[in-house]
Amino acid sequence: MNKISIIGAGMTGSTTAHWLAERELADLVLVDVVEGMPQGKGLDLAEALPIVNKDVEIVGSNDYAATKNSDIVIITAGLPRKPGMSRDDLLTANAEIVGKAATETLKYAPDAIYIVLTNPLDTMAYLTMKLNKLPRERVIGQAGILDSARMRAFVAMETGVSVENIQCYVLGGHGDEMVPLTRLSNIAGISLKDYLPADKLEAIVNRTRKGGGEIVNLLKTGSAYYAPAAACAQMAEAILKDKHLIVPCAAYMDGEYGLKDMFFGTQVQLGRKGMEKIVEYKLDADEKALLDKSAASVKEMHEALKKLVKI
Ligand code: TXD
């Protein structure tokens, strides 16, 4: 059986375990610093498995040794946003938490592929790769599947068409300057630009960009977790089943779109090696300008990280 360790057993971590257990894909380990909590959630999930007829092992622990020989490590540990905060406000606190999670897990799971969820997402993925000195194939950030799913959901709400017919692609950094690609996003092959009136499409783009904040403002005590966790589970499945699935994720850029030495949201192909390749679009000048703007703000956050941590 494959093994997936989830670091941080809070809202996204435990919900990821839930989605993964339903897929019967791997044995699961939940690690958290809070005493008893990961053990309790692990046991509760394990006790649900007879009801849904799935056979995987699920355990919780406060000790990183439990992650031994994991195939995948998913890092969700860290603070979430509260109303009024941007994702970038989390940098200092989360750099320390993610840094520890990354280096501790590598000791026990030297071959693991890392999926990073903690915000500020692109910069935490960069930190994980740099601190652990991993090849870029082995570190992927989750953001694009979620942002694209939000856009797909909003298009479905607007049009009444099945989400299965709706493909949306959101690239760029996981911040308010993310880039929903309206020309390439489509309903059954018809570009959203042709399917929807300009004002409706613009409203969907704006709502997508602020989709995370919309939920933070409603929940008041934390951020979204069902959809982010479902996205992590899809990534883990694509990797373990070697699906060669093309999905938007944050990946280390090495010249793609003219960007270097940074994590950024792009289409990637996921398989057993992790991030197998970056799939580049031919963008028009307007789309490229939006990506460059988003890249500039991610770069700024990477520079702020480098002032905090030696990498
Ligand atoms: O799309 C995305 N990338 C995101 C990212 C979508 C949703 C949430 N996103 C970010 O994930 C969010 O901004 C946060 O930075 C993380 C975790 O969010 P979550 O909603 O799961 O936060 P919780 O419920 O507070 O859980 C975090 C857990 C909590 O149980 C802490 O005790 C634990 O992290 N924690 C640790 N675990 C292990 N090791 C250490 N050092 C540690 N420190 C805190």
C-alpha cells in the first residue's frame, strides 16, 4: 500500500485525509503539534471506514517519525487567514512552521514527493524545495486546481450547465492577482468569451480572484477547506496512479513564460515522478502582461522570504 503523510491535521489536513480515505489510495498519517488531536481525528476517520467499505490504515501522531517511508508528504501546517488578512501576511509565522515540517519529514521520507498547501502558497513551496534541496519534480504547490474549480463553479451557477462541461484555467500566483484565462476557458469547447456577455464574465473573473477571501469573510474563524482538500486529493491520486494528468498547480519555473527561480501557477503534468512537465500556453500580449504582474508580486514575496531564511 502507498503511504501519504499529511502535516497539519487542522481543517484542510483532516479534510484531505477524508477525501483520500474515500479514494482508498494509500495508508494515511496525520501529524500535528496539538497533543491528541491528530490521533483523535485519525481514529475517528478509521472508524468511518467500515461504513464506507474502505481498507486503509489511518493514524495520527505528534511525532514526525510516523511519516517514515511516505510516498507523498502533504504540508498543510500553519496559520490560516482571518478576515482582513492577505495570504502574504502569513509569511513570517508560516515560514518557520513549513520549514520545520519540510526538513523533519525529509529525514524519515527521503524519497517523498511534496504537495504544499500552506500560504503564502508559492513561497512556501519554494521554501520546501530550497530547504530540502529537492529537484523540481518533487515539489508541487496546490492552488490552481482550487482557483480553477471556483471559476468552474461560478460559471456553472451563471449558466446552469453541468460542471463536467466547464473547463477553466487559472494561472499565476495564488493571490488576488491570479490570472483566470477567459479566452482558453470553455464550455464544451466554446470559449467563455463567446459564451458569456463581457460584464458577466468580468464578474466571474473578479469573484474567482477573491474567492478565498469570500469564504474567509463568511467563516470568520479560518479559510476554505473542502475544495482545497479535494484539490490535494486529486493531485495525490494523479501522482500515485501515474495518470499523467494535466492540471494547474504551482511549479518551479525554469524559463517557462520567461520566469526563473520561482514557484508560479502553471499547467503541469502529474505522474509517479511528481511534476513531470510544465505545459505552456501560447498567450496573447494581454494575458502575458497579467501573468507578469502576478509574477512580480510572487517574486517580491520570495525576496521577503530570503530575508527571513537562509536558502
Ligand atoms: O489553496 C491553498 N493553497 C489553500 C491554503 C487553501 C486553504 C488553506 N490554505 C492554507 O493552508 C491556509 O492559509 C493555512 O496557511 C494552511 C492551513 O489551513 P487550515 O485551514 O488547515 O488551518 P488550521 O485548521 O488552523 O490547521 C493548521 C494546523 C493546525 O492544526 C496546527 O496545530 C498545525 O497546522 N500546525 C502544525 N502541525 C505540524 N507541525 C507544526 N509545526 C505545526 N504548526 C501548526
